[in-house]
Amino acid sequence: MKIAIDAMGGDFAPVEIVKGAVKGARDNQVGIILVGPQEIIKFELDKYPTRDLDIEIFHTDEWLIEGEPPAYALRNKRKASIALTVKLVKECRAAAAVSMGPTGGVMTSALMILGTLEGISRPVVGGAFLGLTPQTITMDMGGNMDCRPDQLLDFAVIGTVYSKKIMHIENPAVALLNVGWEEGKGNALAKAAFPLLKKSGLNFIGNIEGQDIASGKANVIVCDGFVGNVAVKFCEGLGNGLAAWLKNELKDDLPSPRLQKVVTKLLSLTIPADTTGGGPVWAVDGLVFKGHGRSQSAEVAATIASAKIYSEIDIIGALKNELAEVRLRMKTTDV
Amino acid sequence: MKIAIDAMGGDFAPVEIVKGAVKGARDNQVGIILVGPQEIIKFELDKYPTRDLDIEIFHTDEWLIEGEPPAYALRNKRKASIALTVKLVKECRAAAAVSMGPTGGVMTSALMILGTLEGISRPVVGGAFLGLTPQTITMDMGGNMDCRPDQLLDFAVIGTVYSKKIMHIENPAVALLNVGWEEGKGNALAKAAFPLLKKSGLNFIGNIEGQDIASGKANVIVCDGFVGNVAVKFCEGLGNGLAAWLKNELKDDLPSPRLQKVVTKLLSLTIPADTTGGGPVWAVDGLVFKGHGRSQSAEVAATIASAKIYSEIDIIGALKNELAEVRLRMKTTDV
């Protein structure tokens, strides 16, 4: 198995990306294709012993810069490192693509080159965002602003497959984020999505309210990307605010190292559960992983490890199957 | 000044309502009209010395029960205590109405009997929901699910008047809750509301993201009631989750009373800033206050105190003026 890596994406590219790629290759015993300028990458690679590793360089002189409008930039830089990295997946020369570059560039490349899974219009962003409830994932967290009811059904399917295959939850509980638990509550989207989820054959437990994002009642919470994005960021903001308060409140109660530990733990409960590596761009027809722009070598290596696992269990195949099954079920119950 | 009180609304009605009304009358030197069954209320009133207070009973044999569909119940119980309480405001026999009864019943009565302010279609729910940032109010928090852009502008006006008049903030900063700070970001509603807010003449500081709900950057955050409701409840749920964690985490570090104090403080930072009394139903043409169903006499008295202040500063008049001014400004800039 080979994994393609955008050597020029991320705040610490190419230095930390190449370092992480070498670590990822060794730790996971996978082949690596580093995409970027030959000489620069070779210079970085030469810092490490790599004779026993399967690492190659795929040369290009172009890459995206943070802040460039992605669609425009990708039209003008046809050989941008992120585009070529994704293309290696499209051409089956790599099992997965990994980039720490700008979100827009990664999403747009994935969408343009691989396309979405049948019947899905746009990529989906989702995952476990709350350390307090690591068994709960939220979809969408910002990929799709104004959603149609059937998109929320797609999110539920993707979330269910993710929970089953990656988090090993046998029968994931799916819930619709809403303003009340009764059917018929909510905005037009929630009202229309409820009956679709009800007849989907998924383990739909009904509506949940905001407080249940933090209760662990559901494994998969579906909502439009606007609400999801606000919730994720609010959580992080609230965590920072409470951490600052706690630090001050307990400064005379606890010795400094112990206090620091408690504050760090509090922060970890309010930021994404999985901070060790990047997550996949969901609903595109191929594996593309996007990590934080500020990733260092450890995160790059961790993302490579994830990419290997996702590829081995063929999550894209599982997604296609579950989507097809749910659609068949919806059709049958329509009659 | 007289304040009308729904003696039969609330989990502890009429006992705690009457007790609170007596306290409210004495503390604030206002007249009180208790609406409910004469004999029952008289029995409660006789428990207290009230000879020097201006308290009267307005008799009715009907009242709403928690869980009744409000519109239906109010059609069948034309003399329901909440309806008659609000009617006293409509007829200028009371300066404000106060109820701890079911939200739906209070909102529906206010809407049916008083109507909304000119140009506003539905009541608005808003206030400072985060103890961490008591100078930040969010509108709407659940009254309006699918909003039009001009409704968000109305929320901004109401919030501005509230901040100025009640919170004494000179030039309240208004922000649009969104998924990014740049103009053009967001769902269709946010994109359409941004230019309206921009030319409103209010102190519009632009978009804010979820993390800024907890940062205090804005005094008035506007959003649709679906997003607002999810944020408020998520905050409360997260507070409870973190409090439970902290209690366990620090059990060997702090003596029990001190730990309890810290945990209580944490909870107070994640639940509504103002837990002492009820808040007004915004955007109806008259003062109607709704308190928590579980309110005891202290909360009832505190709500009476708020009602007196709102009436004295004529917040409804201030709202009408500001709404008219903003509308004039929007028309002028249209040309």
C-alpha cells in the first residue's frame, strides 16, 4: 500500500511533513509518495535514514498558498501539489491522499478530481468534536450550509458507517439535533428530515436537544453544517473561557503543576476528541485526509496511520453499500 | 403602578406565587392584581400581613394546565388566568403581566391579546444566557425557527434597546452569528442578513463565529431561534458534564465544601446569567414577563421588580422609536 502526501501543505511544510512521512512510513510499514519540488524534498529526506523505506518523490513546482481562493488557484495551478496528491488516488497509484494544506484547497481538489459518492452533492465534515463524549460524532460540522432533508439522511448513513467501522460501535444510535424531543418540532429542515430518518432502517432514536450533544445519548448527531459549525466552535470557545476562569479560581487551592494538569484536562474535554491526526473528507469517492494546518511530524505520522486503517477496512466500499441499502429501503417503503 | 400576576401559573402555584406577590408588593411598593380563584387566593393571602399593601384579586375559575396545547386550551378557556392577566395590560389596568405558567400559554396569550409591535410577526426570546459573558445577549433563543433576514434585523434592534436601557451599555456591539468572519460567509439567511445589518445604523461589528459567543466580543448576537436554542441548551448540557467531571477530578484535592463551591460556580457560568427572575416576552405590544415554571416566591418577587423597572423606563416606547428609526434609515439608504 502507498499513501500520497502533499509535502507542501501546512504551516510547517515541507520540513515537518517530510519528517512525519518518514516516521509514518516506518511506524506503519507503508509506502509513501511525497508530492512537491524534487530538490527541496530530497534535501529534507536526506536528514533521515530511509534506505529501508519505500519513499518516492513525485515532482511538481506548484503548490497552493494559504488564503488563495481555492477554486481559482486550482484552475491556474493545474500541477498544484494537493491536486497531484489527490490525482494519485484517482489513478489508483495511492490508497489515500494526505494534506495539511488549506481546507478549501483540499476539499475542492477532492471534489473536482474524485467527485462525490453517488447521490451526494458535496463533501461532508464530521467527527467526534467533544472530548467529553468521544463516542458521539456530529455531521455536518461546516461543509454544507443550507441542507436538504435527504442530505441529513446521507449524513446519518455516513455517520453510522463511521461509528461501526472506525469506532467499533455495533448499532450506532442516530439522532436529529432539534429544539424539542417531540416529532413535529423544529425548523422546516428538521421537520422534513425526521420522517426520512424514521423510515431509513438506521437505529434512529429521534430528536435530541442541545444539552444532549454533551450527554452521549447518541453516537451520530445529524444537523446542517451551519448549526454544527457554531456548536463545535462555541464548545471550543466555552472551554477556553472556563479554563481561564478555573486557572484563576483555583490558583490558591492547588500547586501550580497540578492546576496546569487539571486545566489541560478541561481543555481536552471541549476540543475535538481526536487531536492526534487528521480526518477524512467524507462523501468523496476516494480517501482524502485533511489534518490541521499547524500539524507537526507526529500528527502527520498519525494521519498516515489512520489513512492506512481506513484503506484496509475499505470504508469507501462500506459507505457505498450502506448508502445503496438505505436508498433501496426508502424506495420500498415509499410504495 | 399595578402589576398583574397569574396566580395559577407555575409548578408551585398558587402558594409560592401569592407569597412572592406579597413580597414583591412590599419590596417594590407597587400595586398587585392577583388573577385566579377568589377563595383559594384569599386563603393564601390571609397567611401574610397585607393590610398596608395594595393587593387585589381578579377572580376566575379557569387556568391552563402544563402540557395542554396552548392555542386550543385558550380557545376553550376564555377566562384562563394567564389570558385575563394579559388582558389587564391590554386594558391599561396593569403596567405589566407576570406568569410562571407554561411558555406556550404565556406566549400565545401575549400574541393573541396584545399583538406584536408593528412590522414584527412573532414574539422573540432572548437574553444573556451565559454566566461567563453576562454583557452578551443572544436573540432569538427559540421563538422563531425559520427566520427571514429582516427578522434578524428586528432582533438586532430589540437587543440594542435591551442592552442600552436595561444593561446600560452605551453603544451595544451587534454581531451576526456565522461560520466565518468574512462577509459572504454562511447560509442563505446569514448572507442576506449581513447587508441589512450593515446599513441599519446600529453598531454592527460584522460576523462572529461560535467561539465568540463565549468571548464577550459582542453585546447583541443575532441568529435564528433554532441555532440560538441549540446553543443555549448545549451550553447548559456542557456545563453539567464538566461540573460532574470536575467534581470527580478534584475530589482528592479540595475539601468537600470548597469543591462544592467551585462546582456551583462553574454551573453558574454556563446557565442563564439572570436566574433571579423571569424575562419579558419581546416584541409584543405590552409588558409580559415569563418566569421559570419552578419559580418560588423569591423569583416571583424578583420578576415583579424587573417588571416595575421595565415599565418605568418605558421600554416598549423605546423599542417602537428605535424600530421606526432603523426602518426610516433602511428606506433612506435604499434610495
